[in-house]
Amino acid sequence: MPSTSEDSASPRYLDQLPSDGWSGIGDLLSLATERLSVPVEGIQDSITDRWFSLAGSRGTSIRRALGAYTGGIYGSIRAAGSVVGGVIDLGAVLGNRRLGPLWSSPAGNGIQGVANAVWGDELARRRNGLRIELGLRDSEGQPIGRNPVDLQRAYPNPRRRLLILIHGLGETERCWRSETDEAEDGDSIGELLAGDSFTPLTVRYNTGIHIFENGASLAGLLEQVVSDWPREVEEVALVGSSMGGLVARSSVVAGRSARQHWSEVVKHVVTVGSPHLGSPLEKVANLVSWGLRKTPESRPLSGFLNNRSVGIKDLRYGAIRPDDWGERDLDAVLGDTVGDTGALEGVQEHFIAGVITSEPGHPMGALLGDLVVRVGSGIGRGRRRRIEAKDVRVIGRRRHFDLMSDPQVHEQVREWLGVPGRQLEAVR
């Protein structure tokens, strides 16, 4: 079974720094310096080895001397990156009161989301201040506590039906907002979907750790929220965008495995552009990495590519459970070992997929999907695995990142959730 992000976590000076995001920028710079310099050094060493091997024993002696020299240079670069990173983190601690939390700005949200997507598992191991801990966030990105007092303060008009909104890879809860939300009376996408029937709750999570880890954490969060909600909860509905749809399904699996109460009241799971059967882009990355391992000169690039987060690797086949990978090496070339979860019993599942062609059934649309997720994966219907969702819909002329801001998607989700209809304006 793949290790979790906490298995190899080791305390560092970062443990003593505030988790406002800024305190992790320097360590992120240090990590980037390390991961970029290692393949460059490896490529140079491989090329040098090949040329000096032609000179026999004399070339070997020169090669050793040159290797010691260049190794010292690259080691100094990494050491300098570590020192500079520490200084930046210290400066962030001293100046964070003036700057405010990193997540308080759209740009800061973007930096944190992307950093967690690419290296989120490593950020968690390093206890970096940029790492995201799964939790509820308000419309400004402010964390919301799980206790009754904080929930009542954040949701002064609580309803008995909860709509849980789960973003995709590299995003934050800001994906549920639109440009029109900046207006004083503008509704967020979550509010449009919830209407007067649900209270919308937005979740932020580290998209770079395993999907099953996020699923288990989300299940734990929802168990506490449902328990401490100001009113008795009658229904929970989950809406996930892209990776968020996999996290939603994983949370139900985890909640039921742990016999948590909230999993008994979940009625709907809606996924939008989710790669239930895997992402072709991640499969291509896996193949490219395998190909790069074939020659000494390109092998360091394979190692660099394999440093992408385990969260991204989970997207290769849509792995949502701890045993989906088994003992398999996550960097082994292809080979789908993910088990068939089937439909979630007692839950109405609704899948939306997009295609770039005007006709959803066009062969080119089926092949390319929304340019990120193919149709079969988006609606859970493949040759080896199938998820029999209650409803599926394929929308034409839509790219992946257009889906969650699309009025047709909003109307369809509201219909499935039983939210009374109203005229929706396009969210751009």
C-alpha cells in the first residue's frame, strides 16, 4: 500500500513557524532549488561519463577530479538555496503581521494551490507553512473552526441540508467564485447551486497527497460538522469538481468503512469533469517518464518527472481507496490495478462530462473529451470498470475549466439536487 504523507514526516524548524503560508515560501524555494539542480547535475555527469570513458584509465582519473569539482558546485547551490530559504522564512515570520496571511489574496491562493498540487506530499512531509490542512473556508479563504460556536458564527442561518463543495487539482475554494461575485449582491457558484434548499460549505485541501487520505480527512470533518451543526442535519450532498469528485466518492467509502453517522445521511454525489477511470495526461506523463529512463543522459529527467505529487499520480487510474495501488510502484509503467468500487449504495450519483465538439456523441469528442478528461472516464463507463451512476450528462462545446462556471451545469446540478429552479445568469 502506498505510504501516506505523514509516514515520513520529520519535524524541522518549520514546526515552530506560523502556518500563514508566507513562512513556507523560503522552504519551497529551497525544495525547488534541490529538485531542479539534481537532474541538471545528473545529466551533466552522464554526458561527462560517456565522453571520458572513451579515454580509458587516464580519462577515469580526470573524470573523478571533475566530478568532485562539479559536485561541490551543485552541493553549494543546494546549500545556498537552503540558507536563503531559511532567511526568507525568518523574514516572513517578522513581517507577516504587515503582509497578512498568504491565503488572504487571490494570488496567494493561487500560489498555495499550485504548490500543493505539484509537491503537496513533500510539503506535508516537510511541515511547510504552505501545506494545506483540509478544512472549511469562508468566501475570503478564512479558515472556519469545526466547533459549534465557530459553525454558528460562520453560518448564522443554517439549514438542515448541507451542500459540500470540493475543488479540483491545484485549486482552492475560490474556484466556486466568479468575477460577478465581486459585486456586493453577487452570488457565488455555491450559492447558486444551493439556492434556498442547502447551506453551502466550501472545503480546501492539499491536492498533492493521496486522494484516499483526503477522503478520510473529509469524512472525519463531515462527521464532526454534522454532529456539531446548529440544527439536525437531514441530508448531505457532495459536489466535486475534477479531482474533487474523486475525493467526494472516497469520503463516502471512508465514512462507511468507519461507520460514521454522516455517511448515513449523504443522499447525492455530483461530479463535474472527474476522471473516475483515470486521466490521459497523467498516463502520458507516466509513459514519458518510463521512456526517459532508457538512456543514462535522460534518466535524471525521469527522476525529476517522477517527483510529481502522489495526488497527481492517483489520477492515472482514479485511485480513491488505500488498497487501490496495492504494493505496486507508483512509477511503474501503466498497468491499471485500481479495483471496481461500483456505485455507492444508497447514494444517488450524478456525473457530468464535457466535450470540445458541438455534438456530445461525435467520435472526436469521445476521444478528446474536455481536453483533460475523456468522456468515458468522466461518466464512469469503461471496458474494464464501470460506475453505474443514476444520471450522466455530456455537455458539448465545453473545455475542462469551463464546466464549473457554466449555467447549463448549474441548472443540471440544481435539478438533480431538487433545488427549485430560477433564472440563472451566466457566470463568467
